[in-house]
Amino acid sequence: MRRAALVGLITLLWLVSLAQPASAHTVSGVGATNWKTSIIGLSRPVPGLSVRVIEDGSRLELTNHGPEVVVLGYDGEPYLRVGPHGVFENTLSPATYLNCSRKGCPISPVANAEAPPQWKQISSGQTVRWHDHRTHWMGGQPPPDVRRAPGQVHHRPPWTVSLVQGDTHIALTGRLTWVPGQSPGSWLLLALGLAVVAAALGVFGYWGLPLAVLVAVLTINDFYHAVGIAWSFGGGFWTKVGKLFSGSFYSTIGWMLGVVAVWLLARRRIDGLYAAVFAGISAALFTGLLDITVLSRSQAPFDGLIGVDQLTVAVSLGLGTGVAVAAFVALRRLPRDTDADDHELGDELVGGEPADEAADESVGTPLGPGSNVVSST
């Protein structure tokens, strides 16, 4: 009964998770890629002003602690104001609408680059982040030179974003570079090896503490991968925490089941095998398969080295698959319910009738003339 209740709860949680939209393993609409966005610098030093690329080249982040700076849009119109009084956005600038996402949005009919700006405050701080389509590749296919030689490094013409501080014009320049990724073969071999080692635990019956250790490693690895993605977002601590759980809804279910599985398996409780199956599937599917392109890319939305990101994906894919297989095999190899086994054993001993009933029926039954049983009085 306890096992059935646990399976029912896990199934219910799984169905709830499937009702949510998939949103994991990307930041601001970008996943693993071979495009690298970098900043060359400002045309002149500006005290208190700093600009950096965030979210794998998806957005720019500008912080200004000096006199007010205006960011110009694609038509040279005032787009953003950043200074001591906060951040303001020109609601008539076409860039306000084009920059609503990495892929852009339709321009509002009210937009007019030549009209006097209408400013709307969007923040009381001194930092602004925005998608600037000059800084990343917008095409659906790579450019012709990249398609001809995808294994080589290719530089696009430098991009420029214009800024104004008072009467001073400032040019922010950067570079967009195609950096080819490596072959995913070594990472896939690692994943395969982990899957075989983990699955062997179930085959040979070592499903207690050894499997608990593997589930713990898998859960920590999967959680760290999601944290690395969330921490590549711009913003403060709580913004990143929000991105961690809103962008990893499926994985959150798997983490909870992983914790349950570790606790139960360490005590060699059979219910832990059910939780381990789902924890393994969650890591293998929602991190391993959904983020498998990371293994062959040079850039990824991850707060750390690309090699570390690739390692976490390979571990989730291989170890997750192996844990799920090990737990499933262990469940299949376990004996049936004790009462059922005793009943079947009794059936075999008395020719298909319960042992007690067969014994009762034999009492007082006359022995046949050919009986070899001798009784003494």
C-alpha cells in the first residue's frame, strides 16, 4: 500500500510538470551556439560608465554612475537614458519595440524616430539591460563564409552602438566571431561509460547504498548545471534564484525525487527504486537530451567554463540513464510480495490446493487397500 501511494504521488507530480511550458536551458532566448560576442571598447574613457556583454551575447548591460548618458537607437534616435535619476525609455523609439526580445517584435504604429522623445521611467537604478540586434547574429542560417568553412574562425565586421553624454558622442564597438565547436564524441563516450557502470549496479543487485551514492551525485550535478545557467542571467541574487526555478520546472521535480531516492535507498527501502527511476529519467531527459547541443558548441549560457557545462550535461545524460535502468532492473529482479509467494509455494506443495485445506480433507479419509502406510494401535 505504501509503495502504491508513492507511485501514485510521483505519477501525479509528473503529470503536473508536463502541463507546464518547457523553458529550461536557455537565457533570453539563446541556447548553446558558436557565436561569440565581445566588446572592443569605448571610443573615449567615460568615468563611471561601464558596459558588458551578458547572457551569451544576448544582451548588453550598461551601468552609469556619472552624468546622464543617452543610448541611441538604430535610426540615431534617443532610445534609453541612464543616469542619477534612473533609467528611462523613449516610447516613440522604434528600438523600444524591436528590442523587446532577442528575435525582435513588431514596431508599434506610434513609433516615430524623428519625433521628440517621450520618456517613460522603467527603473530607479543606474543599470539597464537590453537586446541589441547589432551585437548578435540575427539570421536563421550562418553567413555564406561560415557555411563554406564551418570548422574555421570567422570574424564579422565590428558592430557599433552610439552613446551621447551631454554634447559628447561616444562609440561602443565590439566584435561578433564564429568560433567552431569540438566533436561531441568524447563527451558521449563518457556518458555511455557512466550509463554502463550505473546500470551494472541493478544487474548485480547492488541497489542499496551504492545506488544512493550515484543518485546523490546525479542530483547535485543536475542542480549545479541549472544554477550555472541561472547565474548567467543579468540581475541580482533573487532575480537569478527566480530564473533558476522558473526555468527548471521539470528538473525541480527530479531534484525532489532524487533527494527522496537517496534517503530511501540508503536504508535499502524498495520505494527508493521508484523514486530513482524518475530522478534518473528527469536528469537524462530535461538536462541531458534538451541540452545535448552544448557538447558540440563553443559558447553556452553558463556561468563558468564551457568544459564544465559540457561535463555536467554528459553526467546528467549518462548517469541519469544508468540510474533509471539500474533502478528498473533492480525492481524487476526483486521477489514478489511475501504473502503471494507463500501462497504460490503452498499451491505447489499440495497439488494446487492450499496446504491447510488439503490437510483438513485428508483427516479421516480411509486408506486404500494398496496403501503402504502402517498404523499401530
